[in-house]
Amino acid sequence: MSQKVAVLGTGKIGEALLSGMIRAGWAPADLLVTARRPERAEELRTRYGVSPVTNTEAAKTADTLILTVKPQDMGALLDELAPHVPADRLVISGAAGIPTSFFEERLTAGTPVVRVMTNTPALVDEAMSVISAGSHATEQHLAHAEEIFGAVGKTLRVPETQQDACTALSGSGPAYFFYLVEAMTDAGILLGLPRDKAHDLIVQSAIGAAVMLRDSGEHPVKLRENVTSPAGTTINAIRELENHGVRAALIAALEAARDRSRELASGKKD
């Protein structure tokens, strides 16, 4: 028997997951979607051949519910779903900062919950999705979550106590790289390059560096040292980065992101 999967609150990440699952072999007939706006639901039906349903219908008919609404909307969604979700449904949460206990307290006793933090490279099938089990989730539930999110990138299991740190590193991580590229592009313009050429130089350098990090097996310090010759251009640049406290600023930024994830878990919105 085929397993039905419902994506609730199908925004950009939800749609990326949906399209990735179809490319990985899921039948559109087995995929359900919900959306706040009827025209959005119809758009998804037309584009992917999936079935738009209400949240209640999804809860009653899908074997797996993937909740991709914003953290501040999750409580209201669970209030709507709770009367209709039996204990054998797998619930996967993609909401930043919200622990599995939040779901377990609001759903039928024994409902398996898996927490997943993915990131926007899911849009290009290069996501990093971090997976943690709730109290009632089994190895089979975790493997099913890995199968789903593996359709849009790489997956990694961690204890839930590490989720806030993972949110700071990889959930928010793409934004840090975009910020760095933005700053380097401005620097390239200051040095006399046209914006488009500065952009191309930096983006290809970033892609090449990322592939080397992934495939070489070398420590990043070793790879950096390979570029850093004595009294050369690179070491002068590194010296300025250290003088301006860039390493300390990155650590502080990641701590701030982790702390905000914890605040979201406690219900603090501002």
C-alpha cells in the first residue's frame, strides 16, 4: 500500500520539498498539500499534479504530516489538527526552535514526532537537513524522514539538544554566505571591478572552495594554508580579518542565532 504524505503550509521550502520528492519517485497522487490561499493550492495542483486538501482532511487521510508553517502559526495549526490526528500518524515539524515536546503535548498520546531543520538550498537540491527524534519516534520514523528530506539534499541525525546550534549553523547558514558574498562584491567594486565580474569571480571561488571542503577530506586550516604563501597577498588579507575581529564576530553571531532559536521555543516572539 502506498504511503500518503501531506505538506501543510506549502510555502517555498514546502514546495521545494514537494518537487524534490516527485523527482525522487514519489507519485503525485500520494502527495497532499494545504495552503492558506485557494489560488496557491490550485497553483500547486497545476504545477505538480498533487491534491490540495484542507488541514483537517490531511490529518485524517495522510500517513505522514509535514508541518512547514511559521513557528508563530504552529500552535493554531496543532489546535486545528489535534482532534483528527490518530496516534499512528508520523508528524514531521520543520519549524525553527519548537521542540518535539510542544507537539507531543498537543497531539494524541504516543504520536511519533520528528523535528527537522532544513535550509533554503533545498530549492536547488543542496539542503542540509538536521533530524531529531521525539519521545515516540522509532528508527523507522527517522529513516522515513531521511528518505523524504534526502530528496532535496543531505541529512544528518543529531540529538534534539543540538537542534538550536544546528539552526544557527546551517538553518541560518546560507544567509551568512550571501552576506559575505555581498560584502566581497562591494569590495571588488571598490577595487575597480564591474559588479557582474566581481560577482562571477566570488561565486565561482565559493563553489570551488565548497567542493574542495566537501571532497578533499582536508581540514579547512590546511586548505587555507595552501593558499597562504609567506608575505603574500592572502596573509595580508587574513591579518586584516583578524585585526577587525571577524572570527569573534562570527562566533557572536552564531550564539545570537542559537539564543533566538531558544527564545522561539519558549514562545517569545519579539
